[in-house]
Amino acid sequence: MEPERDVLEVDVLFVGAGPANLAGAIHLSTLIKEHNEKIEKGVLQEEAINELSIVILEKGKEIGSHTISGCILDPCTLKKLIPDYEEKTPPLKQRVGKDAIHFLTEKGKSSLPFIPGPLKNKGHYIVSLGKFVRWLAKDLEELGIDILCEFPGTELLYEDNRVIGVRTGDKGLDKDGNQKNNYEPGADILASITVLGEGSRGNLTKTYFQKFPNKKSLNPQVYAVGIKEVWKIPPSKNLTGQAIHTLGYPLDKSTYGGGFLYGMEDNHLAIGLVVGLDYKNPLLDPHLEFQRFKSHPDIAGILDGGEIISYGAKTLPEGGYYSISKPYGDGVLIVGDSAGFLDSFSLKGVHLAMESGMLAAETIFESLKKKDSSENTLKGFETRVKESPIEKELYRVRNLHQGFEKGLFPGLLNGMFQYLTKGKWGKPKEMEEGHKRMETLKDYYGGHLDKYQSGKMKFDNKLTFDKESDVYYSGTSHEEDQPCHLKLSKPDICMKECAIVYGNPCQHFCPANVYEIVEKENDGGKELKLNPANCVHCKTCDIMDPYEIIDWVPPEGGGGPLYKEQ
Amino acid sequence: MGNSLFVFAEQKEGKFKKVAYEALSLARNLADELGSEVEASIIGNQVRSLAEELKDYGADRINVVDDPSLKNCPPDLYKNILAQQIKESESRIVLLGSTALGADLAPKIGAELGASVATDCISAELQENRLTVLRSVYVSKAIARVSLENEPAILTLRTNVLPINKKEGKGEIIKKEPGDGLPDPKVVMKEIIKSSQGKKDIEEADIIVAGGRGLKSQENFALLEELASLMGAAVGASRSVVDAGWRSHDDQVGQTGKTVSPNLYIVCGISGSIQHLAGMSSSKYIVAINKDPDAPIFKIADYGIVGDLFEVVPRLTEEVKKIIA
């Protein structure tokens, strides 16, 4: 029986309080304010836009609690959004002073003698994206825009093919789906325009393109997972202001990815490893690879005498230009990582996310004036994107990821050629979904599983950490008595097929130990044990499961990481 | 302002909660520093006989409100009575336990008296005559140092953290009547439904025997229950076995379960993740039994046995039986 739900009617609904939507909401307010001021002054003969209700939904406990990124911020978009940002004490305290790219072997390192253009970050800011979005959000509260935290969007609401709003998650259901004493059904938030800025592999975005496959891009989106820690290191390490990117160890030539070290202010260090979610080795464990990365003598030396402050993980949309599906529809716009606006050569997406948010705001502004929120007007978003720096930046590197199909070096070469010829090199290259590239145990190991065993590590809980300990440092917690938010459509496959064919990659690719293969009660074989309370909301499982049976849906609002400085 | 410290000595079914003694001990120490007195308050039905004991823990004045209407803990009545007592005594500092009842009363009394309220405190000190407390925040991941500006300052104290000290107070027992001129309660307690019968509450236990996935099945917990009943101990559980449905969430020890600080914590088949440690690391003595010599639990254990718990626990049980006999 359908419960009675509260219905809230708003004009514009932003799903996700990340940089894209916050920039969008701020810019929209600015446009409306300027518009109304001009009308008051008599400079413009149009209708004023008054009494607009704008709401932002955020599934995390507070703004920034689920926000994580490397992060290097190119302030170009911020300058457009808030021209006088420097006077508003932004959390932009550290500029990049020195770029470096190292190629690592197990014990050694060689530095690239030059830095390719997109990776020249001198002058950009090294930031904590979480602190940055909290700063952006402060403005919004003063503008009267409500940010509703602990409200995940769980379902898109439609009228025929038109998006009319979002249903939020139920609260107070127990493990079996029964109502507890604090049961509250989710509310239906109806809006003329819904803007999806859910981040990488957004759950609502995913369902939208499942419903409208004709809107999908030439290539599917492909992803990478970033595993990151923030450390406090001794001042003697002198890393403040350095932006270091690494290739090579611990990843092999056929695995896309690389490491990063960004020296933040106050001797804080952002350190991480990005692993492409199109790897071949079914037993690859990105979290383990990150621990191996930290164990490299040069890196261990940097972390020596320091201590871990925070841990987190997120996936990144790496597909680029040809993986961006139509980011608009009747009543809906899609921005930021959800749409795929990330430059995987320069490894930066925040300025593009904000740019897309601003362009969405301009489109919404037009739609409000025309009183038309159908696709006819909203397609103006794509037009604006194509005329913006986003197009220029992404087109130039449009075949970057595809180039790595043949391995690291061909990929790098391809990337360089393409960049130097301003993208003229290379016809549109096709790509398949990342998880399809995963090989079976038989094909990859050919019976030599000892190759894998030797890759295991003992964690010392000082430099390297096991997954459970790292999860502790992410501040993750969930109401434990709630339905499991990882929906497995065919759970029988796990032990009957996947265990034999792929060795249950979920236990390896999840950076939070949500998936565990354990002995059954009374030694009756093995089974999959889920620890959904550990989930850091990265979506790796939704992406990488070779059988496509895992569906990540948002758990009860407020649950998840509590990132302070990611 | 007056100069006494006020302690709500919470009792349940005729027995004081452990945190009541902890709160009283803290109050006595602070009172000695300030040259003040300690006023304790007992509220309930048939609780008169409990009052004397509080003299040993530092109470100078002990208010007793004993009335059948106070059976079953009607929270509004308790709030009204306490608020009035605090107003009358003009206390500067009020201490309650961070229990379900304490968490209910503290904000309500605070709102009524315009007080500063700090919950889940793990310590309280006077620094230049200002009360500074440490509170556990962000699911035990950080500690916040907070100073309270208003008076009275109301604190709820986390159980099993502060020490209990025996120090004599004047012990003057004052009988008070409920209800004189108190507003009618808005909330009426209708019924108390007990969740489990005769089980020892792990937060109150002096000895805990805890088990994890190493027990391999729900039935095997009988091993721990036998040992526990011999020692008068409670049985605790890791999140793993609670998730599996083998044990109740009431018994879960850890970051998302209960925080315990018994004199003796015997932990079997639990590896000792940070999340579990967060709930028991302040136990006085920790004995760990695990067949993995690298299990992190051994790093904080006072005594560790690397061995198969299915061999060790029965042997331990036998030895305990001999000692008791």
C-alpha cells in the first residue's frame, strides 16, 4: 500500500550540493537579482521574476560530508561566478608553486623533464573540495535557498516523458523493510526544472538514461576510482605547494591510472591513487594498490613521521567528450560529473562542473522568462556548453582514454599527439564499458594464482591500513537497522558462477570492505556477506560488477562518510 | 548564585545506575575545589532506602522524592521536580548520566532554566573558575573542548568513563514531596515493555565476555554464555555477529554499539578493528583469545592467548569452575 507522502512544490530543484549545483544556484540567483534590478530601474521592460522557490537536496549529513576530490582548482570559473571572491575569505590558501611528473618503478623514480600543458598547474589552487563547497554554500543560505541535508533523491517522478520532480528516500525502515517507530515516508518534491548534479554515476541520472537510451552518447561512460588519504606530514618534507603526479608503479602497463601528491597548507598532504575501472585483472584491489603506492621508498619517506587524518574514495567519469549523453530533457538538466564534464588529461573537473552549473543556470533563467521548461528550451543548455570552454577543453582530448586500450605507452603517445594537434588527430574512437574488459581468472592467471598471492600485504596501521581501519578514518556511519542499499538482482550468481569465473571481484574492488566472502555458519562453504554500513558511496560496485547485478541506491539520508577535509 | 553542585542520582528498579556514582564522584571533586557542597537527588517509587549509600560517595544533601506516581519514570514529572530543586538550590553545575532518561531530561531542564547544556561529556574541569568539558563527537572520532557560559551548566556524563571514588559527604537526607505547585505533566507514561528478561546489561557489567565471527555460529555462543554465567559477566558481541542476527544489537560493543569500560574484558574471536576498540579500549584489563597472531586486538590486550578459542575457552571455564568451588 502506497504511503501518504508529503508533497512540496518548488520552481527549481537541484539534486546534489556539489560544486556544479552550488555554482548553478548562486549564478541563477545572481541572474534573477540583476534582472529584477534592471526592471526596477526601468532599464528593462520585462516581467520581474519574483517569489522563486529553489531547493537543493543533499544526501549527506552536512554539506561537504560526501564531497571528495584531489583537488586542484583552476579558479577561472570561480572568477566568473563570484568576481570578488578573493575578498570573501575563500578557503583557497595554497597555490601550486611547482609541478612534477614522476615515473615510478618498484624502488626507483625518474622525473619527466617537461610538463605537458594540461598538467601545468602553477598558479592554480590546491584545495579541499569539501571546505570549498561549504564556503560556496554559505552564500546560498543568505540568498534564502534551502539546502536540505539528509535528503537523498531515490526516484525521478514523471508525467509521461517529462521529469516533474524527485521522490526522496524513506526514513525509519528496518532491515526487513518494516516500519520502525520513527518511520517517515519520503516526500515528493515537484519542480518545473530538476537539475541532476549527483556526482559520478549518479543513481537518478543512471535511471534517466535507462529510460531514454536514445539520448545516450556514442561511447558509454567509463570510470576510474580514486582512493585518497589526507595526511599531516612533518614540515621538513617541504612539499607545500607541490603538485606531483605519478605513473607506473604499482600499476602495470595494461592498467590505466596513476598517483598524485598535492602539498596543501599547514603541512597537510593530499595523496591518492586513481585506477581505471577497465582493468583486466579480476582480483585487482585498488585500495591495496594504493597501500603499495604509499610503500614506495620515496613516498614512504614523505609520509614517515606523519599521521593519517582522513580517508575516502570516489569514482571519476573518465570517458570524456564522446561519453557525454544528452544532458537535458523535458524538465531536466544534468551537470557536473553526472554528465561527465571532466578533463581526464588535466585531471581537473571542478572548474568544468561549475561552468556547467552556470550554463544550466542561464538556461533555467531563459526557461523562467519564457515560462517553458520543456526540452525545446532546455536544449539550449547543450548549445551553451558547445560554445563554452567546456567544449574546447574536452574536444581537444576526446580520444584520450580510448588511446590507452593498447596500454600505457601507446596511450601516452596518442594523448600527446592528439593534444599537440589540438584534437585534430584521431577519428572518434569507440570504447566499451569498463567492466567488460575484465578477464576471467582462467584467462588472466591461467592457473597461476600464486601470482596474486604474492601481491598481498600486511598492513602496519601506521603507513598502510586495512580497509576497515581506513573506513574508520572516513567517518563513515549509517543507521545499521535499515534495508541494505546494495540491491543484488541475481544473488545466486555470486557463489554459483562468479566465484569460479572471476573469483568474486567485489571483495577486491570495493574500497570499504562492503563485500566480504566468508565462511558460512558451521563451515558449510562460503557465502557473500554484505557490510553496507561501511559504504563510502563511491559507486565502484555499481560500475565494475562483471555480471551487472549490483544496483547502488541511496541508503537512508545522512548515512555515509563524514569527510571533513576531503 | 548558590554554590552547590547538583547530581541527579538516577536509579532503575531500586538500584543506582553506575553513572550515578561516577557523577557523584565528579561532583565531590569539583565541590572540594570550589569549596562547595554536593546536592544529590533521588526520584522514584520506594527509593527511600537508597539515600544513605550516597553519603559514602560524597553527597552532602540528599533529596528524596518517593511517591507511587513516580513509578515507571514519567519524564515530565521528573523534569518538573528536578527543575524546581535546581532552582531552589541555585546550583551552578548540574550532572546527569548520559542515559536515555538523562538525554531526555537535560535539554528540557536546560530550556526551562536558560542553562548551558553539554551532552555525552567525558570529563569536566574548572579552569580559572570556568567549567570546561570534553565531549565525544562525530561518532567517537574526535573530542571537543567546550566551555559553558551560562549558569547553571548542565552536563550529561558518558557511562563507564569517569572514575568512582569513595569520599564521605555530610549525608543529610531531606524528604521532599512531589507535586507541590508543579505544573501538570504533558506526557504520561502508560507502560514499560521490557525487551529481554534477566539478561545482564553490558554497560553496567563489571566483567564482559565478548565474541565475534570467530565463534562460527550462533550456537557456539553457548560456550561464552557458560563462562559468563560462572563469572557473573555479561556477554558482548561484535558488529559482525549482530549483523548476522546471532546476537542482539543491545549487546553490540563498538563505535556504533555501546561503549563499555568493565574491569575485565575477555574478547574471543574478534580481530579488533578500530571500530570495536572505540567501544572497549578503556576497559581496565583486556584478555584476548584469537588464533591469528597478527590480530590487532593483541596490541591493546593486557594478556593475549594465540590459540583456538574452541580449545581455550572450555579450558578457561574449567579453571574458573575450580576456583569457584
